[in-house]
Amino acid sequence: MTEVRKRLLYTASVAGIALIASGCNQEKHPAETAGQKIDRAASQVATDTKTIAATAANAVDDAAVTAKVKAALFAEPGLKTLQIDVQTRDAVVTLAGSVDSDVLRQRAVQIAGALSGVRQVVDKLVIKAS
């Protein structure tokens, strides 16, 4: 064999081995990508589950806070006959409706704000015209 043919055969062999190795790497890469996709999807599912659980827990907590505020307002003699709407979102209680006096408005806000689980009270109460 001539020197040129040996070099050509050697170059072709090296190129063939490189192509085969490259093909093997291509087979491995999709598997790694699929594994990474599965890991990423599992991580996203875990994150979404935690978010949904936290949202559900907040909704339950908010409902409990609303019930406590309504019960406390109803227990107050001057407030129990009034229609005060209580809504809670993320531990922020909103009081809406009408009261007979500024003293009763302040008392309703004070009662709601003193309860555990209430982070803030938004006062949307109006005083009835006399």
C-alpha cells in the first residue's frame, strides 16, 4: 500500500470512529434530555402542589378568620343587630356596611383587629345618616 492510501484509510477510519462515537453520544443525549425533562416536570409538579396546598390553607384560614370576626362582632351588644359584611383575604379583613355611630365603627374595627389571624383591617364602614 502506498503512503497516500494508508493516510487516506487512516483518515477514513478515524472519521468513521468519530461518526460512530458521535452517534452514540446522540443516543445518550436525548435520554439525558428526557431525564432532565422528567426531573423538571416533577419539580414543577411539586412546586405547583405546594402552591395549591398553600392557597387552600390560606382559604381555610381566611374562612376561619372571617367566622371569628363575625362571631366577635355579633357578640358585641351595639353591633349584633347591624349588617356588617366581613371578608378576609390573606389575613386582611375588610369590614363593609353601615353602623349607627363613629363609636360603633371604631369598635368594630378594634374588635376585628384584636383577633388572632388578622393581619390588617380595611374599614369600609359608613355611618348612617341620623
